Amino acid sequence: MATSVAGEEQPSLNGIISEPQTKKLTDLPTELLEHILCFPVLKHVDVCNVSCCCKRLHDVCHGRGKVWGHQYKLRWPRLQRFYRQNESCDWLREYKTRHRVGIQIRRTVESISKRFFTEVPCVGQVLGDSFAEIESLGMPEHFCEDELLFILNSDKRKSLTLKYYAKKILYFLRQQNILRSLKTFLEQPAEQQSALEGAVLVDQYCNPLADVTLDSISAQLDEITEKVKKMLRIKNPSHPSLRIAQGNCSVVEDFELQRQVVCALNSVLYEQLQYKGNECDYYNPLNSYIHQVLLRHTGIPISLSVLYMTLARKLGLQLEPVNFPNHFLLRWCQKPRGSEDIYDFVYIDAFGKGKQLTAKECEYLIGHQVTADYYSAISTTEVLLRMVGNLLNIGKRGEGNEKSYQLLRDSLDLYLTINPDNVQYLLLQARLYFHLGIWPEKVLDILQHIQALDPSQHGAVGYLVQHTLEHIQHKKHPVTPEVKRRSAPEHLEVQYSVGLIMKHKRSGYNCVIYGWDPKCTMSQEWITTMRVHQLSNGANQPFYNVLVQDGTCRYAAQENLEPHSAPLEIGHPEVGRYFSEFADTHYVANEELQTRYPEDMDETLGTVQELYHRLTPGSANQEEAPATDQNSHQAMSM
């Protein structure tokens, strides 16, 4: 015993310290254990291991508990909106199901490249069977979509091929959902169809990977409406439009009050917010997408008219769409309801900053006279046909690249969903698919439908049927792609290899090589058109297939290319089709491309090691060649 200063005995502290009562982790309260096991550093594998330690920890990690609920929310945060708050759920079972589906989806996506690498890279062609495989899992679509988004949002520079096909499946998946929504929309009574909702569906179908929703678009229009009301309040504090609540369909009958709405709307839209018609880039498809009109404050007559008409309706003013040739308009009745006299209307040009026109002035707008029929109001369905028709024409005007073909395909899908018996566009769709070499079975279905609708088309139909059947037979006996080895005697002059990031000496564009030929393989017509003879080595030199930073694919002569002194990522949509990774100095070819060029990756690695570890920037510059780059449908020189 220890003795105090006063001489009293005290208990020994050494005895207490030397014999502590040990506490185990399992002695902690359940709430504290759950809190510990919900630390972000712990993954589902860690929780599984902990739950196997003893019965106490197994009970803490039970399926309906906080720990597995936290793991599920940590891994799939976007799926939380599909569960009710405080819902009693077996989170462990949900996690297992979701994890299993994710593995199956990933395997399906991974298999696409092996099956379709040699085919035309088309959404429908690539995804028919794969989409069916995903559907066969029997899981909710939001499960599948979330897994595809997870793949797309992973490490930016890796798994490029996996992301390439995941993006295509997601594109296809969302488009199918949007088409179903459009069909439901078209089944509604005409008076219940909103031009804005229809325009949003068109926008969504052509931009399925963009975050475009009717709610978000409506919210932006509500903000503009409030600005107009603020303007109205200054001019007329008792204006009835100020009392119209959101979603209310009240109508302002007095013409003077209507005029005040138009003046305030024009002031806010064109002066305050600076909306205008896009005269400089009229045929840009972005002008037709309502979310882009709101973002860029510019559009074409029909998109600006839909915006204007919707805003006016929110303020109690009923305007009607007019399918005027070459210039979409709105009409505003100046007489009691029911008049069809074209001179009883003022015509509003939303493209021209809300300018008000008489019937005669509308003719001056297009430079010729038209019949009274063109001044009639049209239905929402007709508005959508006009809008989609504009996109169709832009697609047909395109440069024959992947982007313009995709726009043409999307707009044809939309048009034929709205008007499925249009023989002209059915034939165009069949010809497009035939030209691209895709979906031959669907081509035959379209041709059969055309023949039933219009037997007079038997000539064009017969020609396409014959050649489509030949294509189907050809697909049954696919040609094995050529394997190109650099060590072969005929390939000894090939200096560069797939995956190298290059610069065009003359045109200055950046690109990555995804294929090569020992000599130019294009037709004599192409060689003449692209002036290949002006090159010092002409067509008798290696030519390279390259993906260019601007999104084009070109065919470039060896003498016009040089390795890039400062390698950079190439923002081309087809990069993932050929490469699995960007490795700072070069792209790594995926398995399929390596099979075709089995000796190229070793060459690429050797080249980048020599160039970027020994040479200073700019030392690879060589004498420029006199060739000129020009666009071509199949490839670009040189």
C-alpha cells in the first residue's frame, strides 16, 4: 500500500493500471458499430468479411440494416430516387441483385467489340442482339441505364472501347423509351397536345445523352414568364395576366390587354434577354433543339415560334401556329373568335424579333404570293412534322459523315413515327440503310410496306430487294479481315504505326493512326480529285487512316504526317472503337485492332520512347509537302 503525506494508506495505482478490463469491438453499442461500418473507406467486400467474423457482427450487418443500406447508396447514388424515404428494404438482397446485373451488363458490352468490330459502326446494327440480351435480364431499365452511366463516368482515359459501346447502348435504350413516349403523346386528343412537349420529345430523341426534360424546360420558361410579368406590372399593375397561376389556362379577352402582353413579351425576349433568329448559321441543327434555343438564345422561325407561343399562353394570350412556306409564323386574331378571314389576323414573326405583319407583308417576307390556305392554323402534329422535316433537310444537306447520317436516321425515325405511311420518306429510309450497309432485314420490311402502300414503286423496290438479299447472303460468308504485319517485305516502307498521335504538316490538324496501307488503295477518281500526283511520292507510298481532332476520318500520305511533338488526346467519337486507353504519349490499340496489326503496338512503344524521351519539342519537324487536304465522303487526303 502507498502512504500519503498525512500518513494514511492509499490504494496502489499500479495495481489498477496493471489489471485493466479489456473491451472488445463487439461490446460497443449497435449504433456505434453501424457508424464505424459506414465509414466511406469500407467497401462491400470489407462488410462481407466483417460480417463473417462472429454472430454479433453478422447481426449488425443484417440485410435490412443501416450498413448495407449505406453500401447500396454509396455504390448507386442515382438509384435512390426509385426508393421511398425510410422504406424498409432488404438492402443486401438489392445489392446482390444489382451487382449481378451490373456484371452481366458489363460482359454484354465487352462482347460487342469482338462481334461487331468489322461491321459498320451503326447503333442499330451493333445493338440489336445486345439490347435483347440486356432486356432478357428482366431487370428495371433504370438498373441497366445506371450501370451504363457508371461505365461512362469511370476513369476518363481507360476502358475506351467499353465506354464506346456502353454509350451506344445507352443511346439506343433512351431512344426506344422516347419513341414510346412520343407514340403515347400522339395518341392524346389534339387539343391536349402541347407544342412545347412535342418539341422536347424531338429534342430528346436527337440528343438522348443530354439532360433534357420537360420539367427543366418548363422551369426555364416559367422564369421568363415571371420577367414578363414584372415588366407588365410596371406598365399596368392591375393586368389580369399577373393573376394567372402556373399551369392555369386563363385567357385574356380584351385586345388592348393582349397588346400589352405582346409588347412586354417582345421587350423581355428580344431586348432584355437578346433572343434572335440565327441568320448566320441557319442550318445548324442546334437551332431546332429547344434546350439549345434556351441556352444559346437563338433559333429558327419554328423553334422560336414554339417558345413565343408557349410564353404567350402562360400569360393568357392564345396564338396559333401558321405553316407558312419557308418561314414559320404565329397568328393573333384581332376579331371575335371563330373568324377565318386571313385579314382578321396579325401575323407575328418570332424569328424577326416579334415583328407584327399583315397578310400582305407576309408575302413580302418570302418574295411571292400564296393562297389563303397557307395562312391557316395547324395542329401540334403538323408543327412537329415541320420541325422534324427541317432536321431531315439538314441531314440530307450534310457532308456524308457519321454525324449527318445519324441526324438523318434520327429525323427519319421521328417523321415515320408521326406519319408512318409516308412513301417518300420510307423509301429514303430504305435507301439510307442500304447505302450504309446496315439492318438489311429491316430494309426488306420497309420495302414490303412501301409496296403495299404504293405498288407504282415496284421498280425502286425491286432493285433494293435484289441487292439487299445479296447483302444478306454476303453477310453469311464474311471475309476474314487482312492481318498486316510490319515485318512483311511489302510493308517495309511503313514508318508509322497504329496508336501514334500525329500532326499533318500542311493542314496542321492533330490525329491518331488507326490503320495503314503500304500504297494508296483509293480509286483512280479519288486519287485524281485529291491531287495525289502533286505529292513527291504520289500514290506509291504508305497511306494512313487517321481519326482527326475535328471529328472527321481522313486518309493521309506518309510524307504529310509527322509525330506530334506534344501528344494530346484526340476528341473523336470513334476513338473507342479502335483503342482501349490513352497512355499520355499514344493510344493503346484494343484487342481487335491488335489482331489486325499484331506488330504495331511494339513499334508504337519504341517510337514514343525514342521521340519523347530523347527529342526536344519541334525537332521532328520535316519539310512540308505540297498536297492540299479536301473533304471526301469516304476519306480525306492526304
